[in-house]
Amino acid sequence: MKLCVIAASMPEDDLFIPQGSFCIAADRGFEQLQCRGIEPDLAVGDFDSLGYVPNAREVVRHPVEKDDTDMMLAVREGLRRGYREFILYGGVGGRLDHTLANVQTLAFLRKNGVRALLYGEGTAVTLLHNDALRFPETASGTISVLCFGGEAEGVTERGLYYSLENARMECSLPMGVSNEFCGRESEVSVQNGKLLLLWESTAKAACEVVFGPAPCARRYGSGE
């Protein structure tokens, strides 16, 4: 598993960083990593939130007046270095516009053929496009499946409390909120269109669902 892990400014208690990952601090994400004893491979941003230019292994500094968010700047650096799997931490909570911008960053990554996970506050978020995602029987809690842009056709949800078979969804109707895991293997799929999936999880469990098991990993925080 060759992952790019990006940490942004929002505090996150549960960090799961697979061994060998390339770790990027996006602006104040440098502070979030440092307080956990994690040395990022790269620091990116304008560093207005951090308040100083960090003494990291490598620094890419941008002007304050820019088009991209610091998270997007970090994502572009990861793509430029050849990474095709991303975990985004510290991008959920706080200002709603920042959270929504990070969901759009997921869409950017998916558009570029990249698998990505946005994780924060015990919630995992990923985007499917003409694809499927499977969950183990150990998954618990709620899962919401929302159409992301236009329409989604051939939507199927199996093994969950509420089932759905070959359905059509549209982004103006939030019909997929608050389904539940039921202690059995489950799957969400879409034949044509995009689905935004949000589910309760630890960081480790979410990473294994999206990317597969990591044979060796470092974990920081309280999640098991």
C-alpha cells in the first residue's frame, strides 16, 4: 500500500498511518502532527494559520492570495509525486465551508482516478463513481449514501438494515441518510453516477475498507 497521508488543521484524535506512507502537513496540520510526535515528510501551504514557516524536512510555501485551499495544494503535491491513494485527516468539522471544500477535494481525486478517504470526528467519507465498496461484518453504526451531482443509476445497498436494489437517486433528494450496519457483510454499489458515502468508523477500519488491509502500520489516538 503506497499511500499519501495528509494532515490539515482540524484536531484529530484518531490517526492511522500505514508504514511507508508519504506524510504531508497542510499548513497548521504541521502543528497537529508535531504534538503527536510525527515528523511529516513535507509541509505545504501559505502557513497563515500556523503563523510561521515550519522547519520540516521539505517545505513548499505558497502565497496567502491563492486559488487552492491548503488541502488541495497538498493533494496536488501528492499527485505530482505519483501517489494514487490518499487519506485526508483534519478536514472535517469546524467551518462548514472548509468541510464542503474537502468533500469537493475527494471529487477532484476521484475524477483523476485516485482512491481517497476523508476522515475526521469518527466519520469516514469516500466517493464512488461507477464502483462498489464492501464492508466487513464487524462494521457497526450508521452509514449514509447520498447522490453526488446529477443522478445516480443502478444504486444497490445489500446487507444493511434497509436494502436497495438497482435504484435511481438524485442529488436533490437525501433519501439515503442513516442506514445501519447489521453485523453481516454488506455492499454499496452504483452502476452509473457518483455516490458520497459517510459512515461511523475508526480510522484503521475505514482505511482497510477503502484501501485493503495494511500489514504494518503506525496508529495514533484512541481508536481501536
